[in-house]
Amino acid sequence: MISGLFDMRLYLGGYLDFYNPESGGWLEIELDQPTKLSEVLEKLGIPLGDVQLFVLNGDLVEIGETMVSGQDEVKLFPAVGGGQE
């Protein structure tokens, strides 16, 4: 997709960059109209079950009916595990 002034920026944190290894973590998504974030992820082939945190313009959001549009910045992060019990 061609980058433009009204593109949504999408960051794939952690191992989520697997879904677009050439992006360096960031994607530019051209949106003609407000779109459900879940639909954007579906089109990109990113399973919702792989994403634990959804951040829209710096605010933590629930995926549910969240809408995104041009100039939005979305960051996605997987669940993080590890440490001692």
C-alpha cells in the first residue's frame, strides 16, 4: 500500500512482526473510511487470539467495536510470559 497523509500506522510488537517481517514492526494502512480494527487485522491475516494489548493513539482499548481511520496510530502486543512461579 502506498503511504499517504491519511494512512493509519500499525505497529506489530513482539513476535507479531512475524505477520509482516519486511515492515520492521510498522505498517502504513490506507483507509478510505472508518473501519473496525478487527476487520483491518483480519484482512492482514493477524489472528485476534495472538494479540493481548490493543493501543489506539496512546490509549489501551478493547478490540470489540473499536473503529480506526486515517492518521490513527495503533500498537499491538502479544501476551508476554516467563519469569518464575
